[in-house]
Amino acid sequence: MRYKVSAQILGFADTKEVEIQEIDDFFSRMIDTQNNNISFILVNPYLLREYSFDVPVDIKNILEIKDDSKLSVHNVLVIQKPLEKSTVNFLAPIIINHDNNRLAQIVLDPKQNPDFGMAERIESFKK
């Protein structure tokens, strides 16, 4: 599925549209539709931990989020070898509004979200 990037992805200001390909329930790949050399592996945070935060009003407006909007949240995974050493950025989630195919990345305030880190190893969530 293709999505319009409505608020820039950190460090990738030129990325305006992405395609997200689901790999499985846990992982997805997000690819810049204009530059196939730019891609990210995303992870479903809810399969790792309890994860909740407030979406800022400006992002709600940009994404046209309503009370009944169908949303999903993903986090960027930085792949390492072995895979268990890979890290997840829980402080910069990607929010998708599936009703209008728009997405944005937000940056959470670490002081308001002290349980979330920028580079948490995936191995720390093994059960």
C-alpha cells in the first residue's frame, strides 16, 4: 500500500511517498517510492511491549485523525547481526491513518515518555 508522507521522516525530508510491504505480523518494509535505495524496516511495537503515547494535536490535524480513524503505529528497526542486537526507536513512532493513506513520524518527549528509548535492543523483549 502507498502512503503520502504528511510530516517528514527524520533525516529524509525528500521522501514524500512510501510503500509499505508487510513481511509478517511483526515486520514491514517501508520504501521511498521515488528512491528505492531508501528503505526502512518497521516493527509492530505492540508485539514487543505495552506502548501508548499522546499524538500531538498538530499531527492529528496533519493526518486528519478523527475519533474513529483506523490508525496503525510502527517503529523503525535498525538491523544488526545477530538480529537480537537490532534496536528499536520507541521515541519516534510512525503513525499511519489508513482512512486517507497518510503517515507522519512524530518525536516523543523523552521526559514525558521515560520508559521509551531511541535504541532499545530487541533482545531485551524476549519472553
